[in-house]
Amino acid sequence: LELIKDGRPEGGLKKSFVGTGGKTLLALTEDRNRPAAAADRVEGVNHIAFYVDDIDKAGASLREKGIRIIEEKAGQDGGTTAYHFLDPDGLELEICVETGKVTPQY
């Protein structure tokens, strides 16, 4: 894996995107300002995103397994569609696909 982009928009969350061949496969989002007890989440981590080729198939697979989608987003950052859900430890996970030209916040 290679680092594709990394940064923190002014006053925002630190984000790192890694992948291969210039294609993002994984995004890590850090939030040092999140209190440890915030919504029973993991301290210092906002969420982890995994990029998929077919968001509809991946979303259907989550639902078939009984995983509750806590948030659906379309057009995020100008071109990302995503489903957010929690892992058994309360860490927020995201599956997403780039549906158009993404405009990074940094």
C-alpha cells in the first residue's frame, strides 16, 4: 500500500488515504478532540473507511448479515457514496465508492 494523500483541513479531522496504483482502498480518520466517552466510541479515532467497487452490493451484504446502517451519504466531498455502520466494539466503519470527481477538503 502507498500513501495517496494525507492532511488535515483547517480545524478539521486528520485524514489519510492509502491504496495501490493511485486508487484509494482505505481511509483513516483521526479525531484527537473526541472525548473517550463520546457515544461509546474508540478514543482518538473518528472512523475507518474501506473503498469498494460496488457500493450497492456491499451495502446489501451488510444488511443481509444483520448489520445496521447508521448513516447513508450520497455526493459526499462532491463524489463519494457511503454507508456508515459500527463494529462490535463501537468503532464507526464506512464502505464507500467514488462516484464522481471528489473534491478533497484539504
